[in-house]
Amino acid sequence: MTSLNPLVLAAVLLTPIMPAIAEELDVLTLRNGRHLEGHYDDRSHILTFGGSVSGSVQVQPGDILKREKLILADAAEAKVAVAPVPAPADGKGAAPTAAKDSSKDVLQAKRVAGVRSMKKSQLKKDLQSSIDYQKTYELNIAKMEAERADLPARIQSMDGSVSAARQDLNTAQSRYTYVQQDYDAWYAYRRHNSAWGGASVSDARDQRDKADRKLKKLESELDAMRKRQSRITTELPSDQAKLKGSIERQAMLAADIKALELEEANAAAP
């Protein structure tokens, strides 16, 4: 009777250990009926997809009908540690079962690292966007503050120009009325005395119309200045508040990025 190889009869020890690290996802039900799963950031309104799906999407709070939590565990509910079987004398044999468990751990770690990397990338984009908005707000605020300081003097000067133009129009209108009333006598005199330097009715009308156009133009410019002065009173505090919010948002985003980098460092530590 043939005896069995003692190496084939190696004892196998089965010891249950803790389940794989679970991933907690946000499950969003949108008003249009769609369902999205991932990690939702309440500040940036960015949903970074979890599990095997990569990418992210912006979801406004008003579009979310319901928000739930889902625990996404590894495919196996529990792992089993198997005592390694000694290799045959010739050195040929199957790889230890523990290596398979180790590969699953590596896969899970890579997946978590991938999600973390996408979140950090999105946070950096949001941070740069907030910095760009800050520059825009600062330029607008500087411009409005300069206008606010300059407009009162400009409005006062324009008031004087409007008053002078109104007086010129009144004079031109009076001259036109006078010339028109005396047209017959004036025309008869001009026919017999070409050296007379008086103006025709048409000339007087043209001067009146020109004075009227000038007055309307100045009045329009004055009205625009006053409206701009009024808008600055409202827009300046609004942009100042937006600038403050942008700076505060940058601080929060920078803190989130630093926290993710710390997680990466801890994950990479032996």
C-alpha cells in the first residue's frame, strides 16, 4: 500500500478575522429621479463617486430630494487566515493563501487612496477658483471706492455745465422767436443790403436746436453719474461681503486639503 506524502497532510488552521475596511457613501436621490452614490461635500457641493466609479459632479442642495448613508464593504464579509502549507522538497507548490488576502487589502487601500486623491484634486480646484474670485472682488472694490470718492466733484461740475447749457438754450430760443417774428422786415432789409450781418431764421433755429441737444446730452450724463453713485452705495458692501466670504472659504478648503494630506501620510507610513 502506497503511503501518503506527509507534506500533503499539513494541518490547516482556519481563524476568522475582522471584515475589510468599509467605505461609507452618501446616497443622493435627486428631484429628477436619479440616484447618485459617493462622498458629498456640503461646502463645495461636490459629489466624488465612490466604489469602482471614478469622477465627480456638482450637485446643488436644492436638487437633492433625499440623502442616505450606505456602507460599502469589501466583496467578502469576512476573511479567513489559512496556515501556510510547507512547500514540497523540490520547491514547487501553490502560493500561500495569505497572499490572496494581502492582495485584497492592497486593492482596498488603493481604492480608498483613489477616492482621497480625487477629493483633494477637486478641493485644490475649488481653492484656486476662490482665489481668482478674490482678485476680481478686490479689483471691483478698488474701482468703486475710487469712483465713490470722485463722483461728488464730477456731479457738482456737471451741474454747473447743465445750468450754463440751459441758459444758452433759453437765449437761443429767445433769439429764434425774435428773428421769426421780424422775419418779413429782416428779409426785406437783407435783400436790399447784403452787407447786413444778421442771421436768418434757419440759422437761429439751428443754434437753438444745437443748444437743445447739448443740454440733453449733459443732463443724460449727469443722470448716469447720479445713478452710478446710487448703485455704488449698494454694490460696494455686497462685494466687500463676497470678498470676506471668499477668504473664509479659502481657509476652510486649505484646512480640508491639509487633512487629506495628513491621511495620505498616515496611510503611507509603515
